[in-house]
Amino acid sequence: MVLILEDIQIGWICALTTEASVARLMLDHVYNETIPLPRHDDNIYTYGRINLKTGDRFHNIAIAQLPLAETGKASAATVAKDMRRTFPNIKFGLMVGIAGGIWSRGIDVRLGDVVVGVSDDNGSGVIQYDHGKYLQDSAFVQRGVMNKAPKLLRTAVGIVQRNHMCKVRDYVTSLNSPKIRRFAHRPAHDYLFEPRYTHKVKGRSCRYCASDRLRNRPKRSFTYPAIHYGPIASGDAVIKDVLLRGRLLSA
């Protein structure tokens, strides 16, 4: 098969090298050939496909990584713009990668879990945490709402949620291959501390934190990652402040 620009249907954007490496491993087939790009496009792509479960159908995918040391919304927007102009038949783009989690009593997010950004009201499913107001002794107040994901994707997520117990588990389990386990595996310990406890020593492991501030959680009855659906927060800054993170939870 000779790949051309018109063959690409889905764009996959990664912010970090680790994310791009795992993304490549998730492809069912990698195209080794290159496609001549327009002069305006400075992205470097990995081309591949993900096979569908029915027949011989598949999605052709282009994976792009943000330039080193240029992570953030502006860089991601540039990569997405060039990708959209280069591949005329692209249906939509996805931003997939690793992130921090905000634990709550209602949603038990643990290291290694998967979070799908969907709206639980009339919003877009994404909260831009650096576009709003942080009021004194109060929660974050969002300013404006981002555009919703394409209707096709929102419909697909609804179907996935409907088949969650019987299908998603199979898909996640199928990723448990030796080549992916080199990059993605459960941590030896998944520590969860009290909501207002802050790390005392920067850059040190959680093993050096106060053990009496740990929060006990029941052991899960399964070993595969859980899949959660709900709003996700996105922005330029990396948030490692537990108090600020708690205010975002109340947004």
C-alpha cells in the first residue's frame, strides 16, 4: 500500500516522548514509508493503523509529538492546525497522554487508570484551569466554555459506556502485550494521602512522606485499569499543589 495524505483519517497528538512511544506501540500496523509534506507543516509523523473488530476495516492514523520543551496549549494548537491543513480527509484529532488525577469519594481514580474527557452537563468535557478566577478561600470559577467534541465522538463514547462491562475490559486486557508492558505497568505502590497533606521534600519519593497521613483504600477485585468518564482539566501549568488541585475539584 502506498500511503498518501488523503488516506489519513485520525490525528493523534502527544505532548511527551513517553506518550508518543506508547502510542506507536498501540498501532496494529506501522507504515514505514514517509509522505511528502507541505512546506507549512513542521510536524514529524508516525503513520499506522488500528484495525477494527469487524472485517478488514481499519483507521489510518498520523501521530505527532509536540516539540521538546514546547508543551502547552499554543504548541498543541500549532501542531493541530498544521495537521488539519496537511491531511484533507482527517475526521478529528485526539490528545492522548498521561496526567495527574484528583481523587474524590465518588470517583476512585488510581495510577494507571484511563480517563475519558466527557461533559457531565452542557459543557465541553474540558475545564481550562488557567482561564478563570481563583477566589480567596473559594473554588475555581471557570470563565467561558470550550467547544464540544465532534458529535461522532460523543456518540461513540456513549456506545462505549453502554458496553463498558463487556467490551472495554476486553480492549484494555488486549493491550497487555510484552512490548507495551515495558512502558506501561502498575506501580509497586499507589500511595494516596489526605487531601490537605503536602509533600515536605521536593523531588523525593512518596516513601519519605508521613505514613500516618495515608488514606486507606480497599484493594480492587480486578487488576486491569479502570475507565472513568467525566470532565478533565487542561492548561499550560503543571499542578503539583494539593490545595490548588482541591479547589479545581470544586469547579
